[in-house]
Amino acid sequence: MTDHKLTHIDGTGRAVMVDVGDKAVTRRVAVASGEVHMSAPAMAQIISGQNKKGDVLAVAELAGIMAAKRTAEIIPLCHPLPLTKLRVALDCDEAAGLVRVQAEAQTDGKTGVEMEALTAVSAACLTVYDMVKVVDKSMTISGIKLIEKRGGKSGDWVAGD
């Protein structure tokens, strides 16, 4: 049975950053995804490239990369990590009325990069919303989740469907 002890809480109930000093450095990989659901006019603006703020997909990709690099500044108990790779990809599904976002983060380190991948997806989704909100304020962001992680003491994990 897996030990589900809260690792970010000390014996007195105070929040602490986990000590990873004795952990081995290994290759760590995490993949996360999310979606922005929108109206047909909003999707058309993205696909046509006619957004006054610029290329929505390119700006959102860059926002995801920038956010992932600053995850430890946003999430209080995250360790700052030297990312060795970060890829953010956006894909328009016009028929479904959504933009899919996926991020893959990698590092050679003592702790995982799940939070960096999730932060990248979150920032990219928020950027899509920000850039297209003039057309559709009712857009929704959903399904932000970890879909895979590799490396570390707990081993590999892939989300079930």
C-alpha cells in the first residue's frame, strides 16, 4: 500500500518545503494538457489570424514557456528547477470549438516537473482567453490535468482514460 503522508506539512502542522537533498538526480519528464472551449466566431478569429493583439497560438505558447520557468515563484512550496526542455503546443479543433493545449517539461533533477507542465498549460489557456475575450467572454477553460510523468523514486505514471 502506498504511504499517503502529507509531505509538505511538518509534525506541528506547518507548511514546509520538502527536503530533496538526499534524492538521486534522475531525468524527470511530465506532460500535461487542457482545453479552452469557445464560440465559432472566437475560433474563426484565431484560425484567420485576425486578432488585433497578434498571433493567439504563438503568444499562448510563449506564455506557457515563460510561466513554467517561474513555477516556483507562483506555487509556494515548489522547488526552483533548471528545465532542460519545455514544449508547449496548441491545436485548434474547429469542429469541437476548442483549443487543446499540451505541455511537456523535462529536467535532470531531484524532484519532478509536474507543476511546471501544469503551470505551462494553465498560462497558455489563460492567454488564449485573454486574447480572444473581446469576441467571447463565455469561453471556458477545462480539463487541466497531468497525463504522464516519468522518472524519480515513484517511477512512471500514465493517466487512465
